[in-house]
Amino acid sequence: MAVIDFANPTRFLKLANRLLPWLAVATVLTFAYGLNGALHAPDDYQQGATVKIMFLHVPSAWLGMFGWMLMSVAALGTLVWRHPLADVAGKAAAPIGAAFTLLCLVTGSLWGRPMWGTYWVWDARLTSVLVLFLLYLGVLALYWTAEEPGRGARAAAILTLVGAVNIPIIKFSVDWWNTLHQPASVFRMGGSSIDPSILHPLFAMAIAFTLLFVTLHLAAMRNEILRRRVRAMRLIQAQGLASA
Amino acid sequence: MKSFAALLMRDVRLAVRVGGGALMGAMFFLIVVVMTPFAVGPNLRLLGLIGPAILWLGGELATLLALDRLFATDHEDGSLDLIRTGEIPLELAVAAKAVAHWLTTCLPLVVISPLLGLMLNVEARALGWVALTLLAGTPALTFIGLVGAALAVALRRGGLLLAILVLPLTIPVLIFGVAAANAAIAGPAPFGPPFTILCALSLASVVLGPVAAAAALRYAME
Amino acid sequence: MNLGPHADFIIASYAVAIFVVAALAAWVTLDYITQRRILGDLEERGVTRRSRGKGHP
Amino acid sequence: MRLQAENVACSRGGREIFAGLSFSVHDGEALMVTGRNGAGKSSLLRTIVGLVRLTEGEIRLEGGRAEASVAEQSHFVGHDDAIKPALSVRENLVFWTRYLGGAADVIAALEAVELAPLAALPAAYLSAGQKRRLSLARLVAIKRPLWLLDEPTTALDSVAQQRFSVLMQAHLRDGGLIVAAAHGPAGLEKPRELRLGPP
């Protein structure tokens, strides 16, 4: 019963209308907490104050990947269960995921300038994120070109899943390509050596960013459902006039 | 002039509205540029050396491949017939479409080119100059490509044929575009002469391109 | 608070982040207003949906 | 005003489509071009408007604006509607009126073809008949003396055909000229007939 209710777009709209204000408030509060922690976090002994950029960079990178995961799940929903809400979820996630991937690239580049002395280095991690951004652009281009939403959704779902399978291969290839040409001689966010005083606000920021993504995604899904409703009504309008 | 403006505005509007048409060229440009380091390696010194060449090649391919459907859609839906019953000569109508294409496809290329130059380790102070060479050179590419787009309608083909027809014609533009860009970065040759020739090529193409394209279209529609 | 010698880059990063988030928020809000307006127009003209809740035809 | 064709010949791809054709149409008069498929009806219309070059002969529009070509004084309605699906109904018509001649009462023209309620709708939603009506709206919006119609009523239902027939009669009463390629009378009252091809 509950599942069927949720799957119904009209019910979904009601649910989204009720949830969105709360989500927005929760996002703002978590950001306030996370930003407060980020601004008061101590400087890193290697990176200095530029570690503050990491509070934006790392959550954006996470959201870039999270967005693609979300789209992959939605793609399964589109292809396996033929569910219209899955179409909507996939389409709404693409521009948001692309935007955060872009933010990850820009903040990474701004972090890199003081660290590397240049805005862009073909570093394995940043390059992989760049390829992810290109994949996002491909999906967006596909959505923009498709005239009929149902067909566009299926095409984009296939592309999303192909991309999901390909991403690990791309990551491996890029790593290999990078080490082949030059050993990386850059400062890295080491996996285990992060100080708790930095880790704590980083987590808070990651949660805040995720809440932001969910809020935006829900709002974008609502818009998409309305857009499809507009489309259906316009078709009826054109037909109605023809038969009148 | 009203007809010219109407056609120009319509094409801009269509490019912005239909399938992100205006951004496709910029995306293609970005992808071509990003692919290059995977082929030649991430060595920044090497990339800095060949950066202007990559930017110019990418910009050229993006401009020309986006031209593919410039006349084909108007031909298929009958718009081209009506365009010829207008009060401006076909040459001017063709020029209006070319200007619209330049505004929606080439201008975004020029705008993102400094960013891509940055990724290719082109010197920061030369980024603006490289963008300037693209700004001055892309009209030549558009208006030369115009002839190919018109011939593609005549031959009812597109895509690669257009590139094969047009790319050899754009060699001078590429030579002087890259020469001007390199002069801006490294010297010692001055920036002025190749840039002036580039501008001259653009001006000549803007005048001659529409005439040739209109002739090709008249032939195509018989 | 001392942002050190690279303060510009840190401030630029936060500015870009604010810009991106603001752009996304503006996009969903404006899109919502637009779709609502079109739906309102259509309903005013007496166009109805045949089946409530059917997302697309 | 008079449309005058003298000893006109046309060939495409080395094949002669028609030759030695002479006819004239006066203002207030309609000429119906008939003939079997492939007899050259469409080619004749395209020749008159100048889309296809004449191999022989001459076509003139006498008594019109001296400096303007036949094309600039004609409305050509071909098989395709020249409608962009991404633009709204109004935007489509506004573009053609601006391109073809300037100021025009677009809403009145849309009312004449019963599309005014759909003005804001993207043209992608229109049916084939509605697209054809939108295409015909430009004949109402922009005044041009010569109408060249290539089977204009094919996609139209009987009501729309009736409406268009009224529009054509009004155009003829205003001193307009119509040359139509058609299989039937196409809603014209007592048109003269020009038969192409072997009898």
C-alpha cells in the first residue's frame, strides 16, 4: 500500500510539497554547523589554510559520484520496472550531479594553484573527476536532444548504466596513464592521516551537502512531474481543438 | 534588414531552445581538448607547447561539425523554399543564418577557450590573446563551412562529407591562427602580421562565403 | 581568523560554491514558477487531465 | 494585374517535364493545374515562383510592383509546412510575417484559421492538419497578390477545407490571383483548368 502510494506521481507531489520546507531547514542548519566547524578548523601542517577548500572539494566529489549512483539506480527502475518516477528521478539528478562535479573541479583547481603552482595538473584524481563531468555532459546532451520524454529517459538510462560499468575502468586507466608518465609529486589528502579536528567538520559538511542534494533533487523531480503534466495537457488541448 | 534580423533571431532562438544546440559545439570542443593529454601524456611542458595548436584544431572541428545541419533542416521542412520568396536576396539570408551560427556555436567556444588553455598549461598572460585569435578566426571557419553545408544539402549528405569538403579550405585559417597564437605566447615573431592576415581571411570569407553558399543552394533546390 | 598567504584562493572557492548552489536553487525555483504558471494558464482555458496522476501519455 | 507565361519549358535531370506552355491568369481569377502524378504540376508552381529555372520562355507578373520579382509578390505553399516544432504557434507565424513582409495582425490571421486558442502552444503538439492551417495563416497575415498552392488541402478535414475555400474566394474578390495544383476543384468556384501531360 505504502509503496504504491509513493509510486503515484500525485501522491509523490503531495509528499514532496510537505517534505521540501523541512529538508530546506535541515540543510541550512547542517550547513551552519558544518561551516562553523570548517572555519574554526586548524590549519594543516602541509597545506596551511588552504585545507579549508577541502571542506567544499571533498563533499562535491562525493556528490558527483553519489549523483551517478542515484542515476544508475533510477536507470534500473526505468529499464527493469518501466517506472515513470524512475525516469523523473534520473533526469532530475543529472544537472545537479553535473553542477557538483563542476564545483569539485573548480575547487580542486583553486586548491591546486597554491599547492602545485598551476591551476591545472593532469593529476589522476582530478582527471577522473573531469571524465565523470564529461559523462554527465553526455547524459545532459541526450536529455536535451530527446523530443519525447519516455524515449529520452530510456536512452539516458542505458547510457548511465554503460557509464557506471565504465567508471571503474576509466579510473583504473587514468591512474595507470598518470603513473606511467610521471610519478605524482603532489600533496594529497592522505586517507588515514587526517586529524579529527578536520575530519569532524568534513563529515558535517558532507552531510550538509548531501542534504542539499536531496532537497534540490526532490524539487527538481517535482518540476519534472509538473513539466510532464504540462506536456500531457497540451497534447489534450491540441487534440481537443481538432475534434471540436 | 528586418527580414535579416528576423531570420537571425529565429535561428538563435532555435539553437538555444532545441536540444541545447548552442552548447553542443562547446562540449565537443571540451572533449577534444581533454582527450589530447591522454594521447600525448600529462607532461605540462609539452602540453604548453602544443596548447594553441590543440585549441585551434578543437575549435575548428567543433565549428565545422556543428555546421552539418545548418541548411538541411530548413531544406527538409520547406523553410528554405519560403526563405527564397523573401524580400532579401538569398545571399543575405544565408549570411543571417551564418551569423546566428557563429553567435550560438563559436562565441561559446571563444568564451571557454581560456579555461581550456589553462588546462593545457598555456601561459596565463597569453590566454586572452589565444581567445582573441579564435574570435578573429572563427568567422572565417563559419563562412567557409557555410559553403560545405550548402553543398551537403545539394548532395543530400552530411557529416563527414562536409568535413572532407571544407577542412582543406580552412588550412590557411589554421596556419595563421596558430601562428598568431604562438607569437602571442613565445615570440620572437611579432603577433601583428599573422593576426592581420587572419582578420583579412575572415573578412574575405564573410563576403565570399554567402555568395558561394547561395549559389550551391540554388542548384540544390532545382 | 587568519587565512594565510592563499586567502584569495580560499575566498574564491567559497564564492564559486555559493554561486553554484545559488544557481541550482534559482533554477529549481524559477522552473517551478514557470511550470505552475503554464499549468494555471492551461487550467484556465479549461484543459483537464483525463487521468489524474498519469505522468506522461 | 496579370500573370503571363509564354512558351515555358522546364527540364530536370535531363528529362523534359513540360514544354511550349503558355497561359495567363488575370486578377480575380483562379487557375487549376491538373494532371496525373509526375505530370509536372509541382514543377510548374516552383518554376513560376523561381525556385526552378526555366529552360525556355518567360514568366511575368504584369501590373505589380515593377521592382519586385514574382517570388516577392507570391505566397508559395508547397508540400511542407515550414513549421519549427520548437517554436510556439505564434512565434512560427510571427517569424514568417516579419521575414516575408513586416507588420501584420498575427492574432487575426490565427483566428482566420481557427488556431488562436493554441497561440502559446509549441508547434510540436500540432496535428498534420493544424500544421497546414498554421502554414496557411501567413497567406492571410501578409498580403501578396499571387497565391501558388500545391495541393493545399490534402491534410485538411472538410470543415477546414470549407474555411480555406472562403479565404481563397475573399482573396480573389480582392483582386488576387491563384494558381493551384490539385486533383479536384479544391474549393475554388469555377476555376479555369490547365491540364498537363498527355491527354
